[in-house]
Amino acid sequence: NDRRRLQFNITRYGNREHLLLVRDVTRLYQLEQMRKDFVANVSHELRTPLTVIAGYLETLLDNVEAVNPRWLRALQQMQQQGARMQTLLNDLLLLAKLEATDYPSDNQPVAADLMLLSIKNDAQALSGDQLHRISLEADPHLKLKGSEAELRSAFSNLVFNAVKYTPAGGDIRIRWWSDEKGAHLSVSDTGMGIEAKHVPRLTERFYRVDSSRASNTGGTGLGLAIVKHVLLRHRGNLEISSVPGKGSTFTCHFAPAQVVQRAR
Ligand code: ADP
């Protein structure tokens, strides 16, 4: 639309004087909007051909006896990388959707304890024979207003990261509780931890502490950006504390207005 966007900045000098700065950021805003639309459109357009390619590869690999054994490894690699690209496109599309509006797509009371239980089971499956010990303490009376799908993608990103970045046999602890400041979800691990200088940038798109390490884990580099956006929309924020070599704790804090406490 042709509404102008202005940014106001007031600076105080001494006791009486103020400086009011008005900046016209309409063009900047439009460019940002174009960037978002472009990313969403490209991701969407790339998805269809990729689905077709993945479909043919699946058919080929389903008939493995008809495939020249010399090509088998190459086809499996193509399938694996195709799946990675599909995950990346899905994450890009989700992020574009989250950036498009300021509020969650739904406003239902979400039973996070049940959701966390199913995320915990998925995480245990992801851990496989690495045998992480995953514990969950969740208040069954505590619910959060918002979108179940969005919260699930945020919480599962945090729990799956804990598995990905914790060596085999490590401990992962998930807690969901409330107090006078609101509701809180924390995911702690005994993993590799993160150096303090990286922490402020972790929620940036594609930011990774170590890109070679991240490509082994199959991550997209978008997980924590998704977490940040989902929390913002649910009046929440993310706190990260970490000790390199010891482990990390990611805590989501939600404002009291977002909390539904069922009568006990
Ligand atoms: P990725 O897909 O690479 O996991 P994320 O946005 O989820 O992307 O995370 C960004 C980076 O933050 C990761 O590449 C990793 O370096 C670091 N990170 C995230 N969670 C943890 C954790 N629990 N322990 C150590 N490092 C982590």
C-alpha cells in the first residue's frame, strides 16, 4: 500500500532541549517486504520440482535389483541431499510465514506437557543408539495460549538441537513450569556448549558456530531463527546460557498474559 512509514527518535539534551529526528523508512520497509516475498516465492517454486525428483529417486531405489550397482551409492546420496534440501525449503517457508504477521496463527490453550512428551519420544528416537538420557518434568495444569503447530516447531527445535550437539550418553533435561513471572520451558544438555561470543548471533538465519560440524548434523541453520520468531509472536523471549565443554540451557520465557492455568 502507499502508506508512508516514519521512524521517530527523541534524544534529550540537558534539562529542556530535545532533538526530534524523523526518518522516512518507507523505501526500506518496501525493500524488506520484497526480500521476504522473494524468499517465500523461491522456496515455494523450488519445492515442486524437488518433490518430482525425490519421487523418481524413490521409485528407482524401490526397485534396487534393477539398478546398476555402480550407481546405487550415487542415487542414495542424491536421495539424502534431496531430503536435506526439502527440509531447508520447509524451514524457509515456515520462517517466511512467521515473518509475515505478528501474531500466532491460533489462540487456543495448548497443553504443552503432552506436546513435550511426544517431542521427548521423537528425540529419543533421534538419539537412537547414542543413548542420551532424556528427562521431562512438566506441569500438567499449565497451558499456553497460542498456536500448537508453531510452539511444537519451536520446542522440538530446542530439544533436537540438544540431542544433535550432545555427545552419546549425555543428559538432556526438559522442564515446563510457571511462577509469578509467567511460564517457562527450559532445555538443558551436557553437550559441547557454545562460546560466549557466538551466543548473541545464534538466532540469526544460517548462523552456525562451526559450519562443518553443523553440516554433519543435518541442520539447516534456521532452527533458532524459527524459535525466536515463534516466541516473539507468543509474547515470549529466549534466554541462552552455556559453558563450553560443559553444556547449554535454552529457556523460553512467556508473559503471564499468555498463560492459562487450569483449576486444580
Ligand atoms: P542448526 O540447524 O545448525 O542446528 P540452529 O539455528 O538450530 O541451526 O542452531 C544454530 C547453531 O547454534 C548450531 O549450528 C549450533 O552451532 C549452535 N547450537 C544450537 N543448539 C545448541 C546446543 N544445544 N549446544 C551447542 N550448540 C548449539
